[in-house]
Amino acid sequence: MRFGTPCWIDLATTDPKASRDFYGGLFGWQYRANPTGDYLTALVDDVPAAGFYRVLDSAQAPAWTLYLAVSDASATADRIVRLGGQIQMPPQNFDGQGCLMVATDPAGATIGFWQPAAPWPFATGTKGEFGWAELNTWDGDTADKFFVDLFGYQLEQIGDGEEFDYTTWTLPGDREPVAGRMRFGADFPPHTPPHWMIYFEVGPMLGTDEATVLAVRLGGRLLSEPADSPFGRLSVVEDPAGAAFTLIDTSNRSTPHAPSEDELGAAYDDPYDD
């Protein structure tokens, strides 16, 4: 698990049973509870793919959280503060599996950090597994600077930087980026909070369109119609508890062109607009 790479995702939900049934029906996930029963791990072919935990309706809005791998959670926490971020949950050890903390970047989005105690399996890249993470924010320059300073990412602007401002972050020496950052466009309500959008791979056998229909049948709500993009055919869905995520079939890519915000997940029906 490399420093600065996505290493885990989990869902804060007000209704764990509804969430378990929804994602189990959509992705075929199986589940394993921790000894105290307050944290549920979703499995794909016995490999951990995600976590669930309950939050009270008034305490926290349902949402997916991305975790990035770090080698020293305490040192990372100190650096986050020096770079202008805020610590929401200081480093804590969990079940002997490692040290976890949660912070807010200077532009206002919540992000998790995980220092594993041992190699940590994380299912990625195939059906029902994590595929991509994208920071949606009003202040792209501030977010870019913070994460580049924190992890040493190399920055690439793939939009025009004005009408469409989308950057990717890549670790030095790598060819594939680890995450993306999109600045909100004029079509987003001005009170939309910065947040991370999690993408799940659906695979060519099911495809984005059928996966979207299935998600709605299971109680989800369609936020953005299936659309082609250079990165895959995608749609945005809200689960029954209200957490938004993106479905993507990366095998179904359109001819490369300058992608629009709609193609990369701009909300057709903004899940953060109450």
C-alpha cells in the first residue's frame, strides 16, 4: 500500500440494513461484522471492498469517505495543520489493524488517512469495487496546493482550467494518476459543500445502463443520467440513505475529447442541495 494512494473507503449511513441490502443487491457484496458489531466490512470474493458504520440523522449526513495511505499518521496530522487543514478525528488505533484519522482540507472537503499495521487488502478495479475518486470543490487551486504539498503529487490540468477545471494527481515516477480534482461549475448551487465522489466499477457484463436501472429498482435515486466519457460510461446515483456515488464502466469509453462536467459527474440533481 503506497503512500498517497487510495487504500480504503467507508460509508457513514443512517440505515445500515438498507445500505447493506442496497449495495449487496447492486454489487453482490457479502458482509462481515467486527467483534463489537458497530462496523461492517463489505467483501468481494472474500476481499475487503468497503466499510459501513451508523451515524445519527442529526450528527452527519450519509456520505462515502476516501482514505489515503500514510506511513506515519501522527506526522501527517501535524503536516495537515501546518498546510492549513483541520483535524476532525485525531489519529486512533483500531483493532490492531492500524491508525486512522480524518481531516478537512483547506477548501473544506473531508478526507481520511490510514496507516496500516500490516498489508491491507483492498478490492479495486473490477465489478463492485472502487475504481476512482474525485474531489469536487469550489477552490481548485487551494485543494491542488494542499495535496501536492502533502504527498508530492505531480499535477496535470486536463480541462481548459477556466470553463472546465479538472486536474489529476500522480505520484512521482508513476504513469497512472491516483485521484482527480474538479472545480464546481456555474451549474452547481452556490451552497454545495466540497466533497469526494467515489466511483465504482460495474464491468462490461452488466454495464452502466443496466447497473443504473438496478440501482433505482433497489431504492436508489438517479442524479445524473448515463453518459459517455473518455474514461468510461458513467452515471451518478444516490443510495437509499442519501449518499451519492458514481457508477462507471471503464471498458466503454468514447472517443477522446475535452470532457465536460456532466461527463465527469456534475450533478443532474445535486445530492447536496437540500
